[in-house]
Amino acid sequence: MKTTSRLQGLMSHRRRAFVLLAVAAVALQLVILLWLTRAYRTPVWGTMRVMGWLHTVLVCVADALLLSLPAMAIRRHWRWLQWLLLSLFTAWGVAQLMYFPTYFDLMPPSSFVLWQNLDAMVLDSALSNWTPRCWLFVVPFVALAAADVLWLSRNGADGEPPRRGWLRVILAVIGLHVAADVVTYTVYWHKSVSVPEYLNDNYTHVKMSHASYLADNGLTGYLAYSAVVELAQHSSLTDVDEKRVTAFLQAMPAYADNTHSAGRDNLIVVIVESLNSWVVNLRLDGREVTPVLNALCADTSSIVGLHMRRQVKNGGSSDGHFMYNTGLLPLEQRAVAMVYPHAHYPTLVEALHRPVNVHICADPPALWNAEATAHTYGYSEFHGGRELKPLLQPSQWQWDKVILEAASRHLSRLRQPFVAQVVTLGMHEPYSRVDVPESWISRSGLYTLKVRNYLERVAVFDRELGLFIDRLRRQGVYDNSLIVVVSDHNDFVDQDPHGRPAIDPDGRDCVLLVLNSGHGHRLEQVFGQIDVYPTLLDLMGANSYAWKGVGNSLLRMPAVSSVAMSPAETCGSSPLLPRQVEAWEVSRLLITSRWFDTHTPGK
């Protein structure tokens, strides 16, 4: 009876009742978000599942208390601020659930202000990622709102905020985080690291992903970390950082020979949207999905690399363009194209020193700063979505046809020698539906619907690539050109690994294909996107250019057989691996300090 009367007394006090329900709702939302974003794949979860759940619940309750603090600390006529805060939090989570299936990570806070990148295709891709189970995240918020309208607003007095209530909440939050760290440390880390080492590593690094960092340190810790990183993006180099960068640059390869030159005057780089390597040589019901790519890979004059690991970050495709053009790794937290579009970088175009340089794509000039970065990379001509828009009105499957036909027209008129970069778009998400007139691929019973839809787009690109190359031959451009077909990044296509071909169930590898190279070579080892830039310098005979990038040429020794996908995630092993890991931090320092605005490579 005493317990019942206490609960009735508590619930009759509107403020206390609302706070309790809000804490429960927000904590449940955070738990659901972490579950849907697979953050349970952190080491804690793998060691002891129950303790992993306990750790997560502790940090989620701590965040819920902080998000509910306004309800305890502000007067009645300001209570609408609480709903504004809870609504913003819910909107943030909804955006993350639409972002995660594409990038398998959380969207950093800085990306929420990139309104100019929102277009019909981006919105379509995001909405296609929303699944029925994502509604679970919204349910607690809706239930809280319903309870407030139907029950709390009609029951009891609102009351005044308790004295020093905010202080109690802060102390409770600190206590919950300490308890969560104690759980994590005693379960997993106590045998391998000291307490100071654990705290430093846990609070200063994103070990695998932003989602895992959120699971380890809570929303509050994650936002604080993001703010610190944001401030660090715009700081000048310390003496220690400058020495670190200088030492790295002085240890760069210093070769200047052109032993591996293909002897071609023109360079044509076709950057393909979301091209996974597992599509090459894939047969569906006994038929080739990519007969053109298969034939090009089998050509004895082609350089073929089907184990190129993705290194793009939150900049997506623009990060791929950045690496191929500058030889620098992207920022982990922010999109370089959006933050530093006008900084000076050493570039492939500058190294080749051709009189004509053209960039052809379907993007509007402002999308991911496509036009600004194209000029920054040295392309004097930009042909984008503005002039191609009338031709891009048909459904998405025809975009690669439009882009590659436009590229053929422009290239046929260019004065040689030239550098041309062509960016496709037809294989962009979403894959939940197929815009392509259904072919034998859609009628196959293999794989999931999304994978078949993706393969339909791949087949269209494959056909258009063949026609594009045929036109280059007829125009007399092919024989004097090095043609590079390279993925901007991979795409996981479907979260269900059982729905993808067994040749690469994780969908982790991208494609590098160099045509007309003069000496065929099949790269069986793993390598990174950052290794493309120095390889192109080798093939184009441009090694007199001092900046070789932070990667390594795939044609030189020691052979590349490892890659750092991030500072914490590596694959393979080679003497180059420590430098590959170091290259991430050095690239960040070079970019954020605008190093090349005041320093000339090699001097």
C-alpha cells in the first residue's frame, strides 16, 4: 500500500512524472538506435553480452537524464524548450537511421549543415533506407507525447523546479559513466592496459566507428568528442605536429625515373559510382553480368586490381575524387570537399601539365562543391548537371548512358594531349526498386531483390562503357590514351550478407582497371584507394613531380600488400603498414593547416 501511494503521489506531480517518462523514453530510444546501428559489435559485446548490455544501458540512462534536465530546471512557461530538445534528438536519430545503411556509420554533426547536398536523389536514397523496424526508434517519443497530452496535462500540479536539481542530475550522470567504465574495464581491458591507458584510448579515439564510440561513451561523450575534433580541424600546427609532418615528408619515396611509363599522351579517368569488384566475372544463371569488364580485365595490356579497399569517409564519393586527384587521405570526421574546397593541393593535373583538362559529371555545380573542387584539382573545364540536366530527366538507369555519351562528344573535340575525368552516377542508391527495363537479371531467382536491382544497373553501365570505348577507338583517341576505370567506393548493396554473391560476401573491395597500359599486370594483393595516385604518376611518366602522395605506387617495390582503411582498421601485412597508418594523421594535419598554401612539395 505504501509503494502504491508513493507512486500515486509521484504521478500526481506532473513535473516528476514527465521527467521519469522522458528518461525512460530517451534511454529506450538510444538503446534501439544502438541496436539498429549494430554498435553491439564492439569488443565488450563480443566478450560478455550481458555486461555489454549493462554498459550500454548505463550510458543511455546518463544521456537520458541530461536530455531531460530542462524539465527539471526550467519554469512551467518555458517547458516547450524540453519538447524542442526531445524533437531535435528524435530527428537526429531518424536521420542517422536513414544514413547508416549507406555508410555503416553515424553521420557526424558537421554534416547536418550541408544543406546544399540535399537533392532528389539523396533524399530518395535516404528514404529507401527506412525500414519498418526503424519505427521502433520513434515509438517511445510518440508514446511520451501521447502520455503528456492525454494524461499528464490533465493530472496534478506542474510544480516549481527543485532547488539544485540540475546539480543532482550532473552528479548522477558522472556516476553512471564511471559505473559504465568500471564495467567495461573490469570485463575486458584490465588484463591488457592500465586505467590511464584505457581512459585515454576510450575517450580520444574512434576505434572502429562513430556508432561504436556512441555505444562506449554515450551521446554526450560523442557530441563532446565531435566538438573537440571540429575545433581541431581549424587549428594551426604545433611544433610537434610540424616535426611529425616534416619527418613523414622527408621519408617519402624520392624516385624520379619513368621506368613504368605507358607512353600515352592523354589520361582519361572514369570514376564509377558504387562499383563493387565482385561483379567482375560474376555469372548469373550461367550468363555474364559484365561481359565488357570481363573482357577488359582479360586483356593482356590491362592492369587489374580487384582488391582495392575503400578508404572514403564521410565525404563519400567526393573523398574518392580527392584521393585520386591529390594523393592525400580524406578527413575522418568531415568532408574535405565541403570544408576546404579552395585550399591549394598538389594534384595529378598539375603533375601532368597538359594544356587541356576537363571534368565531366552529372552533379550540379554546388553539390558537394563539385565545380569548386574540380577547379581546385586543376580542371579548367567543368561540364556538370546544369548542362546535362535536360538529358538526365529519364529514370536513373539512363544516367550513365547520358554521361558517357556527353563525355565522348567533349573528348572528340579536345586538343591533345589532355586530362579528362568522367564521373558516372547511374549505380547510386537506392536499390529498393529497379528503374531499368527488367532483363534476365531480374528474372533470376538468385540473391536478394536489392542485389538484382543493383546488378541491373551494373549491366547498363557495363554496356555503356563498352560503347564509350568503341567511340574512343573510332575517334582516334584510344591508342594515345591511358584509360582508368576506378570505383569511387564500394557499396554494401544489401545488409543481408547471405543475399550477396559468395565471391565477396562483405562487399568490401573496389575496382581499379587500367586500359592500354602497355604492360599487363594482375594485382592479387590488397591495396588502398590512396595508392592509385602514385601509380598514375608512374604510368603517365610524371615522376619528375615531387609530390608522390601518401600512398605507394602499385608498380614499385616493396609491393603493396596491406592497407589502412582508417588509423585503427588495417588489412594485410607489409613493411609499409606503419607508414600507411601514419599517413592518416599526416594527411589530416596537411589539410587542416592548409600546408600546401605555404609549402611547395620537394622544397
